[in-house]
Amino acid sequence: MITLLLTLSLAFAQNVGDFRFTTDEVKLLRYSDAVEISATVKKGTKVEVVAKSETLIRVRSGRDFGWLPSELLTEDKPAAQ
């Protein structure tokens, strides 16, 4: 239970301006309340946090912007497979 709480608290610890890595291939949503895809980023892509909503994080990857669930971000670059 404590591990779950720590994991959830870290998932929401993103601050605007922070850099994170994607934990999987991710489809970025153009808008936080829509299903239109703006871009797809590969696992391990370094992204910048530019905004937050209650459940989603808006990130920038190069010239692409989009929303994704915070649990798909990590501070550490995932190992290559």
C-alpha cells in the first residue's frame, strides 16, 4: 500500500519546466478533453512539462505538444529493450 501511494505521489510530482522521459510509446492528445492525436513519441523520449490539469500533463517534445497521463512519465530514462 505504501509503495502504491509513493508511486502515485511521484507520478503527480511533475512541475512546469521539468524534463521527464516517456515510459512507453505514447500518443499525445491535441487537447486535454479530446481524443485527437497530435503526435506520437517513442519510449524513452525526453519531454518538457509545460502545463498540468487534474489528470493529464501537457508536454513538449521538439516542435510537438500534447497531453498524456502523468503515469506515462518518469524521472529516469527507461532501459532500452
